[in-house]
Amino acid sequence: MIIPKEIKVGKTKYNVEWFKEIRKGKQHCHGFVSYLEKCIALAKTDGTNKYSKQEKEETFWHELTHAILKDMNHELFDNEKFVTQFSQRLNDAIRSAKF
């Protein structure tokens, strides 16, 4: 799958930006969504090891799921457990598609 440079969710256009690494405090993270900056940020590495193509795709779907739920004003938009379970299933479904 090719990860887009920008994507629209509802009326909001998000830029997808790549960073060598992303940290939240002392922890590395794969990515995050900024609703204020209208950006989906994705990391290429954990500072030492490169993330696999699959990890990058899963992270994109994870952050996009946050953005979609936020656009819907859904109460689970920041529930990491729900977003992770949903986005993993979405990623698996997309990867299994036959055209």
C-alpha cells in the first residue's frame, strides 16, 4: 500500500508527514495525529531500528482511525485499545483485498 501525502476526513484535510523518529517524553512512538495542525505524523524508525512497511501501514491506519472518530465526535476517538483493535482489522481487511 502506498501511504498518501494528504488525506481528507470529513471537511478536514490532513497532511501526512514523515519523521526519522517521534518521541513522547522518553518513549518512542510510531506516530500521532494533530487535530490542531491537521497532520498525521509517522516515524520511520525508533531511533535505531527501521519500522517495517507493515508497521508503517498499521500506524497510518491507526492515526487515520483517530482522525475519523474525532470527525464523527465519537467518544472513543482517544481510546487506544479500541482504535488499535479497529485499525488492525481495517489494515488486515485492506491487505487481504483482491482486485
